[in-house]
Amino acid sequence: MNIRRIGLIGYGEVGKVFSGALVGKPGVEAVAAWDLKLGAGHAQRDAQQAHAAAASVKACESMQALCEGSDLIISAVTASNTLAVAREASAFLQPGAIFLDLNSASPGTKQQCAALAQARGARYVEAGVMTSVPPYGIRVPMLLGGAAAAELAPLLAAWGMDAKAVSDKLGVASAIKMCRSVMIKGLEALVIESYATARAYGVEDHVLPTLAETFPSIDWQKQGAYFFSRVVQHGQRRAEEMREAANTVREVGFAPLMTAAIADKQQWVADQAAAGVFEGLAKDASWQDYADRLLDARKD
């Protein structure tokens, strides 16, 4: 597999981490990125282009320029844009190019994306990114799926990635990722709802010790603060991922009762954050600080 030019679709948190880390890797001659924020007229264009330049990443002027100039295209956008991006990119993919899809989407969505890429003669590989990219960087654990997964995995490993091919069948890696996400994002939603309600009744000092008794390996104070902070920071992205997780459940014929509720709770926290409810809270704020903000907002 001869990959010399890498292109990132999406120059957000993940796109910046991956593009910057791949510059100068063995055999890599150029790394480029495309994002709507890099496009003409966007308010953040200058800042984003300056960031790319400082990282030795070429800021492309269009999706077409990125795809036509890349041997490996890595899609790192929000879950809700997974299919739309694959559809747009597929018009410009070159025969033999690899389209590596990092996005959190259902098996069915990934299979639709694969069909679009393959119709252009490109090779599609799905990736299930199994935890938050920070602080792992490009060493974040990833599961790969698709006909080219086993061939791509050693190359990614040579670049310092923790990538493992799990199946030549599309959908397996995404199913693993989505099923795990139901649990992890579900725990976040449960903690936020339970803790904030306990705080409102003034019974948190009774509730948390019972959790510690049942699950002694978890520091429920620390874990609560972490869950609150992550959802406040990334609730919108998590809500979109949970909608794709709900699609995953539907695709096997179950009603996603729990998963849909998780998406709603994540979205609710994201909406509170967008309204400024948590503005000014320190990074190391306690879960009680977050809960108090929610309780104060409830009174408004």
C-alpha cells in the first residue's frame, strides 16, 4: 500500500491532532486538510489557516482539491455529517485511494458511505475510535473494518497509531463502537440526572456512598466531575453520536428506547451549555459546581 499524500476532512479537534501528528511520518510527503472553516469568507478562516501553516499542514481551498490530491483521505467530522461528507467527497475520490472513516456512525451509515466510495473505485475502511482522542493523540485505540482494513492497519501502526483490523466485513467495527457508546454515554447521562437530582434534594452525601459500596472500584466524586465536564464540553457531539447509536439499535430490529433517551439528555446538557449556564466554571470544577448551575438555571 503506497500512501504518500494524506488529506483530513474536518479540521476540528480530531483533525488537528491527526494531521499535525502525521506530518513527517515515514513515506508521507504531504498532509493537507479541508474544513468549511478554511473556506473563503468564513469568519475563522485566517485563524484556521494560520494554525494549519504552523503545523506544516496544507489548507486546501475545497473538498475537490483535498480528495484529488490525496492517496489516503481521513474523514473526521461530526456524526451527523458522516454520510453527507462521504457523498460530497465521493465525487472527487481517485481510483485506488483509501477513504478512512473515523466518524461515530451506525453500521448501516458506514455501509452507505462505503458504497459511495467504492463506486468511484476507492477503497473504504471504517474505524471505530474507542475512546476520546485526547490525551492519546494518534495513539487512540481504533478498530478497523472492511476489505482493506488488514492491509491498512500495519501502515497506520508504523506511523504510531493503535489500529487493529477486526473484520473484513463492514459494520463490525462500528457496531463495537456504537454498543460501547450506549454504555459510556448512558452512564454519563445517568450520573448527571442522578447527581443533579440528589443535589436538589440535599441527599448526595447519602447516595454516593451507596454507589461506592456497590461499585468500590469507582471514585464516584471524581468520575462525576469528569462526566459532567465532558458532556458540558462535548454534549452536542455526544448527542449526535447517540442518534447514530439509536440507528444501530434500530438496524437490528429493536426500539432504541434507552439510547434515544441518552441522546436527549446529552442534547439537553449541550443546550444548557450553549445558553451559558456553565460559563466561567474552571476546568477542575466539581460535579457539585456543575449541578448547582443546572439547579440555578431551573429557577430562572
